Amino acid sequence: MKKIIALLVFSGLFLTSCNDDDTAVVPGPTEPTPITYTSGSADFTKYVSVGNSLTAGFSDAALFIDGQNASFPNMLASNFALVGGGDFTIPLMADNFGGATLGGTPVLENRLILSFASGSPAPVQVEGTGTTEISNTLTGPFNNMGVPLAKSYHLVAPGYGSLAGVPLGLANPFYARFASSQTSTVLGDAAAQNPTFFSLWIGNNDVLGYATNGGAGENHNETGNLDPTTYGGSDITNTNVLANVYNTLLQTLTANGANGVVANLPDVVSAPFFTTVPHNPVPLDAATAATLNMAYAQYNAGVTQLVGLNAITPEEAAARQISFSAGATNAAVIIDEDLTDLSGFNPALVNMRQATDQDLLVLTSRNFIGTLANPSDPTSINGVAVPLADKWVLTPEEQTTISQTVAAYNQVIEALAAQYDVALVDANAYLDIVSQSGVTLSDGSTVTTTFGTGGGISLDGIHPSPRGYALLANLFVEAINEKYGSNLPGVEPLDYTGLYIK
């Protein structure tokens, strides 16, 4: 009872204090405090982005208007405009097809889109003829200097935008559309704009070509070749070459006091281009499996016999045994150049084995694995009776080469970012998170790198979707804010599509 009385006394005091003027004061709705965005110590007045396809907004295996407008630099520019950033011009393609011609001859293919026409969803090229003609050159300058296909050393190569060099494979068709001259360089055209702020993301293609071609290229960290003019498209750039070029890029871009942001490189083998096709994708009935087992019996026996001659270890001989069974999950037969060469003993003992779950079959192999190399021979199955060539598979050894190369490149990028005092984006760690666990958005949905459905990677299996680029844009904003003391808001990923559907 005493507790109740005390409570009533307290309540009375509270009511008395609220009614001293005999008028109840009811608080009204409060207006949200407007946010004042600041640039911190950075100057975003003139922003220029430098890089390759990731900078250009390339997705679904092509460059097209909608993708270019959804590039992460264009998203950054929209943030920079809040704190005094100027216009951001883009060398737009002529349409949304993605294909292009040179002198009327097709040189670039149309973009991919998910089609349900066959009853099950599958990537197909957009139908129609594009209107982008490479020789119809554009007048710059352009703030987005992202050039698809470019490797690090291409950014400093005179003539990389030469129209005459395009059909000879000596120049880049994308850059040829907007190069300031036939002898200009990408870096020169970027620096000529005297940027106050820049982004630089380059080096991915220096190892990506090797990866997408199944390791069928030269690793110039092993050859020691420091002359990039002799490199093939599938070769790995020597780390010292990349380091020298990267130093030149940052030295030039910061020469007039510009601030900037750079990004390190993701370990490309985590992309769905390498993780979508299983190692055992071939269905076989019992009769076909038996026929194939008979065909490989001589090979299996020949490999085993050479163990007794010490030509091969028992472990490798066991790994090279090939067998099939009725069912939907037969492992593909692959060529593996790292196996012991037994052709000197028997030309029929080629370097082949069945794939394991440690091998990565590239995405493009799905187009023909299980089909017949000879339509009149039901056993001539690609990936079974006809082994997959080296370019269709990344073996564990090749994966290690790629990962070691990316790690070496990233050490260079991180050291030079510190040397030139620019912001650093850890794209490697972030994209690993997207790949392993996904990123949850404001509506509760999750973006992953799962091919076709994850929302983070486009249908080429390598390049981000617009929503994926939005996640990257926010990663860049976070690094910029931390380095320069700005408070840019970033973008809403849900404003950008995760997949174009036909």
C-alpha cells in the first residue's frame, strides 16, 4: 500500500509540473536534419577514371550504353557532384546491343541476355544489328578512360587507339573510338585533362587472359621476359613490368597534386566463370559407359605397366586411370601438361586423366561438353572420348600460379598506393566475401556471385552486373571517405539491376 501511495504522489508531482500554465504542450513532428556533404581534403572538381573493362562498365560480355551508365566511376561522379564535382563524360557506344563494326565488318559481338526461349534459362546473344561503327570516332576529352581488354602496359602504349592497327590486332577497338590521336596513349589522354581526382583500377587483365584460357599461355614471371611487346594475349605479365608501369601511372596522375584512389585485384579463379561447370558434368547410359571403358582399357593398362619401369609413380598411375559408369555425374577427361610425358614409351599414352573436384572447368566449356565430335559416332563424346584441351581447364597447379601472381601484383599496388599517398580499395577481400557468403541489402535480399541468379556478376561470369558495380562503388566511397575525411553517401544497390532478362 505504501508503494502505491508513493507512486501516486510521484505521478501527481509529474502532472503538476506539466500543467503549470494550464496548457498541455504537445511536441510536433521534427524535421530531419539536412546532411551537409563535404569533400574533406580531396578536390573532386575534375574527376578522371583510368582502367580497363571494370572501369568502363563492361558486363554481359559487351560494352553498351546502359552498362556504361552503370559503371562504378559514373556512380562515384554522382557522389562527387554533391561536393562540387563537375560533369562526367563517357565515350558511349551507339546503342545497347554491344556489338560493333569496323568498316562494316563485325569486330565486336552483341551482349548476352538471359533467355527462356528454350524452356530453361540460358545466356544468349541479343538479336539485332548494332549501330556502333568504330571508325566513327568521338571527340573528347572523356572522363571515363576505362578501356576494355587493356592490360597495364597498354595504358602507356602509343598507338593503342590507332584505327589502322585494329584489324591487325595491334590496337584496341574500344580506345580507337575516342583516342585523341592515332599515336596517343590512354594515360596521356587522361593526364591531359589535368584531373584533381582520379581512380585507377588496372592489372586484372594481366593475369585474366591466362586464366580464362585454362592456363594455356606463358608465365613471364617464369620466363623472365620483360618486353611486353612480345607478350601473347593469354600470357601473364611479369610482375616487374607491371610495377614499372603502375609507378609511371601514379607518378603521372599525381604530378599536379591530384588526389586519387586505387584498387587491388581479386583472385580471379573465384569468379563464376571458373566455378559454375562441375568437374563431372557428363551423363552416360550403361551401354555407352561400358563401351568407353573398353576403349580406355589399353590406356589404363599401359600407364600401369610403366610403374614397373620406374617411368611413373604408383600415385600418378592411379590418378591417370580412366573409368565411367551409368549416371549423370561422370568426370570429364582432360589434358594435363603437368603429367609425366610417357609418349616416348608409347605415343598413345598422352597426358590425360579425369578431372577431380580440384580442377576448374571454364564456363565456355559448357557449350560443348557432352556433345558429339562426330555426329555419326555416338561414343565420340566431347570431354569423354575426346579429352578437353588444356585451355578448357585450370588445374590446381595453374590455379596456384594465378593466385601467386595476383598476390604479387597486389603487393606492388599496395606499396605504390602508400608511396603516392592515395586511397586503397581492398577489392580482393571484399569480392571474396561476396563470393563466400554474399552481401545483404537493405531489403533483406543477398547478393552473391552465383552464376545467373546471384545478382552480383553478369552473364559473362567475370564482370559485375550493375548491382555488383554499385557494391564496388560503395567500397570506393568508403575508402575515399576514410582517406580524405569526406562523407560521401554512396549509392543504393537496389537502384541497379542484378540481371537483364529477355
